[in-house]
Amino acid sequence: MHFVIGGAVNGRRFYGTPPAIGNNTADDVGQGCLLPTIGVDQYASTLASWFGVTPSNMSTELPNIGNYNASTWNLGFV
């Protein structure tokens, strides 16, 4: 769970899908851990683009961003 706060933030929205909480659910990966639907790199790429990082330089700044579809790099919260 991440909270992003600031004047440029499009607030009052939930990004991603809430996990199914419980034992042996689709999002349960064991020992009380839940599988997120949005990765930290996707949040970071959204903030990085706001700071001026271009899509062509995104993989330099965030080496794991290539694991995600480029259409999900900018979540649109700023």
C-alpha cells in the first residue's frame, strides 16, 4: 500500500485492485503475504515521468520497468 500526497495528485482514487484477503485466495502467496496488482516500479515510473524522465530513459532509471507493459508505466495519479 502506498500513499502519494501533493497538490498535483489526482486524489480520491484507488489504483490497482484490492487483494482478496484470506488463506488460499488467488492473492495469497503464503505466510501472510499478498500479491499486489501494481508494482513499486509502476508507481516510481509515474513519479519519474512527472519529474521529467522520458519513456526512452525509464529503463535506465528503473531497470525492472521492462517487466511491465509500457501502457501501465504511467498510472495517471499525477
